[in-house]
Amino acid sequence: MNIAILHYSVPPIVGGVESVIGHHARLMSANGHSVRLIAARGESLNNKILLTELPLADSRHERVAHMKDQLDRGEVTPDFESLRDELVIQLQTTLASVDILIAHNVCSLNKNLALTAALYQLHISKKLPRLILWHHDLAWTTPRYQPELHDGYPWDLLRTDWGETSHVVVSHLRRRELSTLMKIQPDDIQIIPNGVDAARFYKLESQTQSLLEKTKLLDAAPILLLPVRVTPRKNIELALHTLAELRKQFPNAALVVTGPLGPHNADNHKYFEALSSLRAQLGLQHSAHFLTELTDSFLPDEVIADFYRIADALLFPSREEGFGIPLIEAAFSHLPAFCADIPPLRELGLNDAAFFSPDDDPAKISGMIAEYFQSSPAARLSMRARASFRWEAIYRQHIAPLLK
């Protein structure tokens, strides 16, 4: 599908809407759409997402600024009409092969009313592709814009439902405002929130990103981290049983074991086979992840540190440790730690980690973990944000269905 995204400016111009447009464009392109940006300022994002420059779309163009001064005084002059008519011609040519036009804020704010009016004229003449109006801000409900707005055309275009358009807002507040302003039923206005690029925010290594894509781990909650080699003394079978119990209360819970097989004992291969069989018996094939199955290469410290950043808790059921560095690494990563009650870990954790016997009932350990995630507002917010406000999740849950 050919999609055009219209705004006054696009990245690398810095702005909240510009940032959102950049994420939208990359996600749409990555999902097989042909995406084009239309703006007065900015650059092509890459060799697939090109920019069509439309100088008169700028909110800061000299002619646009002059026209806005007139409009702010309530004067609709030939300058406005001339700009509108030029933009009608330019937009019609630019959008000739487009299936969907997404206009961000240009039909919500009075930054360039000639552009707004040109879109409206093309729309009512049925010369536009399918039109999606994405409202981040609304001039008519924002006090600082009130002195610049007047009754009648073209200002009323910003508070009138044009018909046969899709309206998108970024929050429940904006939906209530738009519904009242344009007399649209709230259910006819879709809320699509803004989000966070997890890979950039966490500065994830490329190898980490590849592993996360293979495991879909970021869709899990909570994520339990077990950063150990696969060897019997690490008691990984207890972690698997605990995960199975935890998933009764948290169906999307997951476990990730980061280490390879222990290198000094051939029996470790038999141990891993036993763990794989247990995983299948417990129905955890898609929720208990052994990274050694996904890569033959050594995972550097930077990748392991990434997994600490994205995890929700450390689960450390070892029967034997000489020290217990994962507990310290969890502390540096602000992770809650659930540990086997053995002397080295007790020395490190003192009263600041949750302890259990390495022979404890998995249901009891699961209950301890579940209680933490049910009672901690920070943990709940973190898991909810990851599930709902990652750009990939937003695209999958909201944007992809909208484009259909």
C-alpha cells in the first residue's frame, strides 16, 4: 500500500510530532508498505522512505507567515486564497499514486490554514485518497490559540467534521475534546498513543535485538532473568517449575536463561536434554528461553547487561555458588531478586532480597514472586508500559488495523 504522511516538517527537525512521524514511517515501511513523507522541512529517512518537499506546507514560510498575520487579525485576503489554490495543485500532483494520506495536526492547528483549506477542498471534491486525520493538538480547545481564531471560514475547518475521514487522537483527553468540538461520537474516534523505541531507549546491542526478535521476549510480563550457565548446580529445573506455576496468575510470564552449557562436564548435555524435555512437559516451549539454542556465539557482557535492563526480576535458584555476581548485577540494574537461601547469596542479599530454599515448593516461590508483582506499582507500570507503549506493540495493536 502507498502511504503518504503529511506535516509541516519531519525528522531530523526536532519536535514531538516529528518524532512520532519518524517512528510511524519506519514501522509502516518495515511492514511492507511504501511510505513517503510530504513536508516543507526535513530529510528522507532512508532510501525507502523519501521526502517530497512542499515548501508552501511550511508553518514558517515567508508567505505563510504573512498570511497568518492577516488571518490572526480576522482578515481573509487574496494572499490566503492564492496560497490555498497553489497548494491544491501541488497536493493533487504529489498524491496522485497514494492510497492513504495521513495528515498530522495540519487539520487541527492554525499554523498554515491555507494547507488545511487546500486539503479540505480536495477532500470534498473527492480528489484525495483515503484520509486519516491524526490530532495531537487542537487549536480550538487550547487557550493560547484563542486570540488567533475567529468564527467562519477557514478557522471553522479546525472544528468541523469533514465527513468520510478517520480521526485519530493520542489520548482520552483529546478524544473527549474532539468529540465535543466536532460533535462526533467518541467511539468513532480512535485513540493511538505515542510510544517508546525500546532498542534506542535501552541502547540495545544489535545481537540483543536479534535475540529479542527471535524470542518475542518484550511481549512477556513479567520477564524472569536467570543469567547462568546450564549446569545442574544452577537448579534450573526449579526455575522452570516456578515459571509454570507463575503463569497460572501471569499467563504471559517468561524465563530467559542467558548462559551456554557448562564447558567442563559432558553430563551438562544430558542435563540440558532433561531441561528441554521438562520444558515441553510443562508447556513452556514459547515462554522459557535458553539463549544457547539461538546463538553459537559468545554473548558479551554488553548483551548480558541488556537482558538485565529489560528483565523484571532476577530468579536465582542455585544450589551452590562461590560468590553470586548475578545478585550484584541485579542490584546495579534495580531488579528485585528472588534467590536460593544459600550462604553466599544470603551474605550478599541480607534483608534486601527474597529468599527460598533450593528444594522449596515451586508454587510457594511463584506465590512470592506473584505477590511482588501484584503489589508493586512500579513493577505494574513497567510491565504495562512495555506491553502497551512500545512502538512495535502500538503498531501491531492499533496502526496495522487502522491501515486495513
